[in-house]
Amino acid sequence: MRLLILGGTRFLGRHAVEVALARGHEVTLFTRGKTPQPFGGRVRAVVGDRDPRVAPGLAALESGAWDAAIDTSGYVPRV
């Protein structure tokens, strides 16, 4: 399964990534790029922001396709 995980470098998201990788899923992380991702070449990492008002917004997701997305945190309703 191809999974998109928003965040994924800390807290609950990091555990979701570890479980997904252990089960053989293909994982893409969508992060702001502020925390180094600890998974090396086992994941694809793209940089952006959940908030489309904050550049570069969601542009990095335009070229991908996933079977499911996991987002464990949203700070304001518009995201």
C-alpha cells in the first residue's frame, strides 16, 4: 500500500511510519522540513505545509498518488 503520512518525524506519526515500514508499505512523508527524518532511504520525503496559506503549501503533493493518508495533527480547522 502507498501511504502518505503528514508529519511522521516525531510523536505519534513516527510510530505510524515505523509500523507501515515493518508491514512493507511504501511511505511518503510530507513535512515542513524542520526536523530531520530518521528513516533514511526507506521513505520518500517531500516538503510543504498543511496550510495552503503558508508557502510552499501543498504543491509537493500534486504529483503523487497514494492509497491512504494519515494526518495525526492539524492546528487550525482550515488545514
